Amino acid sequence: MKPYDIFDWYWIVVGDASRVYSSRGHDYVLVSDPTYVDWAADGTAPTQIDSEHSLGGVTAVSNALRPIPPGVLAGFQDAMTLRIAEQPDFKLWVELYQQVLSISTPQGVLDHIKVRL
């Protein structure tokens, strides 16, 4: 079995075992996909996860590349936006956005950033 590697891992999302999400490919593949079959050949099993949104949060924690499926992307964007808001210098960014783009609230700044992730 392989050690967990966020950049080369698979997940079964919402119990749909006919396909798996590939962190390497940033999208779903069928369980018959040769790359997945090779990956699982040593007995390594994909991780079960309850939703695409949760999976997006998992990929964001590691700064993995942007996912393709909309549901996974939404979770990725939410988690990345939260990480930005938790940074110590976020207040400085809010002040900059307020002066340059006339965005008046911290939430407005986060909304502006989120659509660009």
C-alpha cells in the first residue's frame, strides 16, 4: 500500500464506486482507467469522502491545482477563501482593495478574490 500523497491520490465521492476523483488529473476517471488500475494494484484503496464540496476543501489544504468538476471547485474556492481570510495580513489587503477598487467590506474583498481562484 502507498503512503497518502495528495498529488497522486483517488477518492470515491458520495459512495459512487464506478468512478474516482484523481488529484493528479484534477477530475474523475472511471475505475477501469489504466492509471487508476495501476495505482490500486498494490492494494491501495481510494479514500471515501461525503461530498464534492468536502473534496474541494481537502485539495485546497494542500494547495493542489484547481479542480475541474464544479462541485469540487466550489469546495476548493470556499476553503481557499477561508485560508486567505485567516492570514495575518488580510486586513492590509482589505485596506488596499478599499482604496484601489472601492470594495467597502472584508466580505466584498473575499467575494472578489473567490471568483478569481
